[in-house]
Amino acid sequence: MEPFKNLINKGTVEAIATALQRVWPAFDRKRFQKLAQTGLDALEFKARARHVSAALEATLPEDFDQAAALLEGTLAPPGAQNDPRWAQVGNGALAGWAVWPMGEYVARRGLQSPQRALATLHALTQRFTAEWPIRAFIEQHPELTFTTLAQWARDPSEHVRRLVSEGSRPRLPWGLQLKGLIKDPAPTLPLLLALQDDTSDYVRRSVANHLNDIAKDHPAVVAAWLEQHLADASPERRALLKHATRTLVKKGDARVLKAWGLGKPLRGDATLAIAPKRVSVGDSLELVVTLVSTASRAQKLVIDYAVHHVKANGSTSDKVFKGWTIELAAHEERVLRKSHSMRLITTRIYHAGHHAVDLRINGQVVASAGFDLRV
């Protein structure tokens, strides 16, 4: 599989150069390409966007309004979310990954002209996304930016409406953490309310992810949101709320589980077996869950499991993994099986030792097992 970082490459630089020369014949294409392409291959994904952005900063006009107009002039027509243009550049007009360095440029050079810069981000996000660069304006110009986002929540473009939610997420992946919103998410709640029932699934998924971000720091805020908005919810809103509360369901939040009708403990017995008992990094485990109902009626169960990973200092840190969502019939016996991989991933470092595993049903630990990991 081709690494993501290769989506920004020397061909991307050439496409940007071609588009800029088309709208500005005096553009120093040769210098831009030399600056942008030198050392590019050695960089990782986000660093590549910033590297090309620095080349733009060195070759675009000093006047930001003039530079912004040139960038806007390079853009292809707005496309639908799944339009193949979003993955391509060329023909003298830009969309897709080539637009990312342009957004970085706006975040670096547009902070002194925030209204003009936000207008450019409005255009860029309809050809790629401006969810990362807009965060600088939320931090530096919060009043203007939130006023603008409130207006954009009614924009005809689903890309712009999604930016309202995605760009203001407190913990956006690859993005600057918005520490003010991590501390107090109140400024974004009216925006999410305006978008919760948006006609676009693309927008609603962003709202769900934003609420899930908030849940990590303010679970009571999201629990209250669920209690307020679940009653008489449309199927689309129910799906949004389910996705928004996924972290709290995994953690066994009592209010959230109760709202979803999952607050009651298992009536019956549960056992957890793990094989093999000793594994190496790269191996897989089989988890076998045996349930025996002692209830006279069916039970709705959310079944997850937590692996307590050993840390370098010998302590452990638990990570909850999704298991099953089932309805266990009266007096039913059921066996559930799941494979769990211990392959290397970039977000986790494995350490040797005994790893405990907890089985959680409706948020409560009902059984435990474990395995020894060799590194």
C-alpha cells in the first residue's frame, strides 16, 4: 500500500506551479519548484504540506489580499464529496491534496487579515478541506471566527457546513489541539445544534465525531445532550447520537447506558477464555465469551473488552475494544468468539509482561482473563 505521505509529491508541486503560472504569468515557477521539491521526499505527510507552504510563502506576493486572490484563482470548480477531482490535480486547476499547502499558507500569512483569510478558507474547503488551517483563526480571532462559523452553518455547500463542525473539534486528528475548547466546549454547542439534523450525512458524521471529542473531557455534557435529543429522534439523528456516544458506551457511563436502555447489569453468568496464554508481537489471540442467561426475558447487551497494556515502567494502561451488541434471549446460552491482533501499530508500543483482559457488559466488568506477551 502506497504511504499517505506520497499523496503530496513532486507532481503535486508541479501542478501547483502550473496553476499559479496560469493565473499569474509573473510567478517565479522555477524558484517555487526548487524550494518545494528540495528535501520533500524525506519528509512525512504533514511536514510535506508545511514545506510546500513555505515555498508558497517565499514566492507569492507580500500583499496577502493579492496572494489570496491568486490562490482562489487556481481552484477547480467545487466538487461533491466523492468527486474523483478530489483525489487529483492537473489541467491548470487544483483540488484535492494540492490544496492542503495552500491552507497552511493562509494560516501562516492571513492572521493579520482574518476576514480576507476566512473567505479564502471558505473557497479552499470546497475543493479539499480547511479543517486544519481554520484552527489558527479560532485561537487568534475567536469572536470573528465563531461569528463566521455561525453564518457558515447555513451555507449551501455541505463542505462549508462540515467545516463548521470539523474545524472546531477540540481534538481533531492531525490538527492543533484547541485547548480553550478542551477546557470549555460551550462556544461550539450552538453550532452543533444547528447542524445535528443537517441533510448531509457527511456533515452529521462530523457532528458525531465532534461530540465524541467533547465526551473525552466533558462526559456529562454529552450525556445531557443525549438525554435531551434522543427522544423522538429521527433514524438519522439516532445514528448520529449513537456514534457520538461510542466512547462513553465503551467506558460504561451510567447516564449514557441508561438513555440507550443498556443500564441494567447482566442477569446470568459470563466467562472469558483466552488462547494461547503466551504470544509474541504480531500474533493473534482468540477470545471466547460464554454467556448463560438466568432471566425470564430478553436482555440487550453491549459487550466490550479492555486490554491492560503493560507500560515501560511496569504499570498498565487499559484500552477498550469493541466486542458485540446482542440481544440475549431468556435462559439462552451463547458462545461468542473474536480474534484480537497484537500486530505492531504506530500508536502503541508493546512491552513484555502479563496483560490482563476485562470483559465488560453494559459497562460493568463481569469476567477477567489474561495472557503473557513476549517482545
